[in-house]
Amino acid sequence: LQITGLIFGGIGMVGTLAATVMPQWRVSAHIDSNIIVFETMWEGLWMDCVSQMGIRLQCKFYDSFLALPRPLEVLRVLMCIAVVLSIISFLTAIVGVKYTHRTKEDAQGVSIFILAAGIAFLLTGILVLIPVSWSGGSIIHDFYDPKVPVPLKRELGAALYVGWASAALLIAAGVMYCVF
């Protein structure tokens, strides 16, 4: 159970980092009346990218942290905290697993590390779930809003799916360690 939790936590940690740096949070495909997609836009937490006919990809980092919209700033901060907390959780879980295999006498010390790792994994999973779901909800809301022009409508990007999967794995790892 500990090894499975460690594997889930490790995959969740890598997924959290990947979702944070991926530019595919909001994806736009300008199709209009054409069948061929000429331009695809990706909007992420750190940069915007434009792909023209799948051949040329241009990415540009956001110029200033202060010029960003407030929700994007909050999403960035939450995901950065989640990345740091996932690394701390994973390291705590490694220490707990090492102590479990080394010593059988100090069950109290082992259970403190395991419980701390479980709680940290749970908190990290919830912390990843908040910005990913918030972003997904706003994308869906804007997509069905008739006041938003068609070129500004976005679809759910791959980073959101990676974030949801990572949150599920982190919560599962947290539950495994808390139950243990």
C-alpha cells in the first residue's frame, strides 16, 4: 500500500509540474466556415502560443506579472504552491517508506511520517483541483455564453486533463497513506 501510494504520489507530482508549465490550459481553434484549421491558440499560465496550420509554433511569455488578470495570478500562485507541496509530500512519503522498511520497533515515528505524507498529498490534490476546476468552469461558462464572440471562445486544454488526473492520483495517494 505504501509503495502504491508512493507511485501514485510521484506520478501526481510530475503531473502537477507538467500541468503548471503546459501552455494548453485554454485552446482555441478558429474554424469558422472552413474545414481546415489554420490557426490554433493555446493560453497557459506562463505563455501564449499560436500554431499556424500545425507547421509553425510561436510562443510568447507574458511580459509582466502585474499586467496579468487577477484570476490568472491566483491560478499561477495556487499551482506553484501545489508543485512545492507535492515535492514536500513526496519526500516525506519516501522518508516514511524508508523508516518502515528499516525499523519495526518505532511504529510511532513511522506513523507520523506516513500520516504527514498522507495529509500533505490530500492537501496538494485539493490545491491542484481548485485552479484546474476553476479554469475549466470559466471556460465552459464562456463557451456557452452568447455574449462572448465566437473567436474568443475557448475549449478545455490538455493541461486541465493532466491536472485533474494528477489531483485524483494525489488524493488517492493521500487516502492510502492516511488509511495506513
